[in-house]
Amino acid sequence: MFSDDLPHQPVPLTDPGPLPVPESVERAEMRSVLLRHVSNGGNCRSCGRPPDHTGMCWAARVAYERLASEWGK
């Protein structure tokens, strides 16, 4: 079979970019970040960063805010 035998497949003119991550996958990843990044009075066990005023390291705080922003949706 030669390439001339194949039906013509139009090529998109623009690259649509990467596909968005499904919501269920993103939520599962954010939950796993929250479970890994725990600080019990000291630095985070996973990344070693000190906690902020909320008692969470930066990664845990971002994961928490992402999950909380999607809570009512």
C-alpha cells in the first residue's frame, strides 16, 4: 500500500495544544498532594518547606485551594 492509496486526510491548520486534564484526574492528584504534604509542627515531610500561617506548606495550600474552588460545582 502506498501513500497515494490512502484517502486524503486534512491536516488542521492550527495546533489545538494539549488536551485539558479531566476533572476527575486533577481532583485525584490534588488529593494525593494533600496526603503527601503534611507538616506536623515542623517542615513538610515531603518537600521540606516550612508551613505558612495556615499550617500548610505551599504545595498543600495550592492543592487545598484548587479543591475548595471546585467544591460547589
